Amino acid sequence: MDTVTLIIDEKEVKAKREATILEAALEAGIYIPTLCYYPDLIPFGACRLCIVDIEGMRGFPPACTTPATEGMVVHTNTPKLQELRRNIMELILSEHPYSCLTCPKNLNCELQRVARYIGLEKVTLPYTYKELPVNRENPFFDRDYNLCILCGRCVRVCQEVRKVGAISFTYRGSETLIGTAFNQPLQEVSCEFCGACIDACPTGALMERANKWEGLPDREVVTTCPYCGVGCQLKLGVKDERIISS
């Protein structure tokens, strides 16, 4: 058999045999909050927000790294799960600036959407501000790692999809940051300034400088990239008849 059948939130779901619970749920239109998951990337299991309750299994495994198996019964939105997710989100936000109104990603931020979904109303933990300067040493991107949640999506898309590896995790523990080898400027390492890291970033930590403060697009237009002969499809964000995002 190429598929398995499982129950997710009392709904019968069929999924490919190699699929994870998260992939099976998304295919069936069932939302499970996550911040480190990104299409085409190897499951990472970093944010732990996609934890689920599986009947007959101890603990609360992450849906993004747990394979879907035949007959599995999964619950994704119980009061206990939401409580645990709020605790996890509170830890994330205890090191994230409370500056949504002045953030260029406001209203288009995955962190905001997930926090709203799990019902986090306030952060009771002590707040720690990283006090890092905004990195503007290259002509294209602004890198504000005060807003970084260390989901690793930028690192992984650069390594796994683009096969470049210009950035990685640097330092350790509470000092961990995303950066380049020996803190070199992006233009002095292998960075191609393709923008894949910006597309993958769920917060305002990585932004294209030219369109940083343009706000949300009015509409999206599908077109074909003219850079090479592959013909990749692009979605362009258009505002006032100008391209402001892709």
C-alpha cells in the first residue's frame, strides 16, 4: 500500500506512507501551528509548537518529525496542547521585542499569527533584549537578529535548497546567532543574494531593504522568472502598480 489511513481530530485522513503527521494534516486542511516547518526542507523539530497528542503514545511528539502510521489516532487542539504551546510561545516571546506596530512585518508575520491562534494574551516571563545592531553591511538586505527566533529556516533553505551554505548557526547556548563564518560580510562569503532566506523567515529579522516599508501588497501576480531557462514560477506582490515583493 502506498497510503496509510489515520484519524486526525476525528477526521479520517489518507496520507502517503512516508508522510509526517504535519504533512498529512496540512494535506487534509487541518491546521497545526508551527514556526520551523517550511516546504521542501528536512523536518527540524526546533520550535516544538506542532506537538500533538497520539492515543497510545507517551508524551507529546512534534507532528513535523513523527511519521503518520496506519490506524493512528491524533489530537491536535486539546486544552493541554494549547497550554503547552502557550508556554513555548511565551519562552520565544521573552526574547522577542514588543515592537509589532513599528515592525515592517506587522500583519504579515507568522509569529503573530501563531501567537494569536494559540491564545497567548500576555508574557509573564522576564524579558531579555539582545541589543544587537541591525546589520546593514550589504547593499540588499537588513538583518535584525533581535527579531530572530532561531527557527533555522534561513540556514536550512540556504543549505538544503540553494546548496550554498552561506549562513549557519554561530556561537552556542543563549549566545546562539545566525551568521557567516568568522562574521564576514555576506558579499565576502558564498551568498548569491537570491532572497530565499528572506522568503523563509517567519519574522522581520531578514528584510529586503528596498521594499522594507512598503506594507502589504494589494494583489499577487503569477509570472515566470527570466533569470535562466528553467522557467520557475514566481508570485509577485503588487501595490499601486509597482512590484514590492516576490
